[in-house]
Amino acid sequence: MAIEATFTATEGDFPLAAVFGDFPGTHIELDRVVPTDGAIIPYFWIEDADVDTIDMSNVAHPGIHDIRVIDNVNDTALIRIDWDFEYESILTAILETEVELISAIGTQANWTFDIRAEEQQAISQFHTYCKEHEIPVELTQLHALSPLRSGHEYDLTDAQREVLTLAYTRGYYDSPRQLPQQALADELGITRQAVAARLKRGTRRLIASTLIALDE
């Protein structure tokens, strides 16, 4: 029976925690990809930062070979990262055990990792690997795979959930549309471009977590 688990990490050992040294108020979301030839999650998105001034040259960590900005999409930056897997982190634990990373979302306060395995034993092996290699994670949720999810299990950031909920309640998705993006932006105190980016990525996450998950 397939099992999903949520782990949190509040300490700074995860390599991308180094990003918050220069950008403390941002949200980071790893871009989910299928691992190939030992590579895992080579891209991530950084939100709530001035993307025009983002520079990764000062970000240094023993778990990172290279990190650089690839593109800016509205108010969200796409970053390419080359990991050093000689450094033990939660990503090493994923590679060394039979689990799959569903999502990883981080703020300066903590990281949340959602993983999936075909058997509960694999989750236990992953957790044991983390303990044995002093990778600081805490299991916060464990449940059998379900075709339907509650509102807090769609891999959304708080910012994405906020704008999607507001857009729905204010009639943004009505036909005809009751509220433009700029009105949503004014209410949230952010730019219209930021609203557009969060709506787009939030909708993408909802589709990936529901329609796509049901087809897997």
C-alpha cells in the first residue's frame, strides 16, 4: 500500500537554507522532476524577492557545487542548482532509500518535505537513514495514499493558497470575471505580476496534486 509522509526541518543543515542569508523573507519551492543519472531536483523557484536584483554568487554551502539564476518569470526567479551529494542531506537520504520526493517548500523558519513510498517500510528506512547520518528532520504526518486530499495537502505555499482562495471568493473565476488581477494585487498589497505568478504556479500545483496524481 502506497504511503505518503511529511517531514519538517527547522535547522539550517539543508543546503538551500544558505539562500535565506541573503533573502530572508522569501519562499523557496523545489521544482519536481524525475531523478535521472543521480540528478535530483536541479531547479527551484524563489518567490517574494526583488527578482531583478537576485544574485546567487554570495550563496555558499558545502552541499552546493554551483547555483545560478536561469530566468525571471513575473516576480518569481528560476534557479539552477548543482548539488554535492558527498554532503549528507535529506536529498541524499532520498537517493539512498526507496522513496520519491513529492514536494519541498521552504522559508527561513522551516522546510517541509513530502515524500511517497510503495511500502511503509521505505518511509521507516528513510527516517532511519536521516537519524543515522544526523540529518535533522521530524515526521509530522503519515497517511495512506488517497485519491482525494484535503485543502492543506496540495503542496501549495501559504502565498499561493492565499491568492487562490481570495481569487475564488472574490469572483475571479466567475464568468464573466468579477474582479481583475490588479484588484487582487491591491487587496494583498503585492504587484499584479506577483498575483499572476502565484495563480499560475498554484493552479499548476493543484493539477499536479489531483488530476495528475489520479492518473499515476
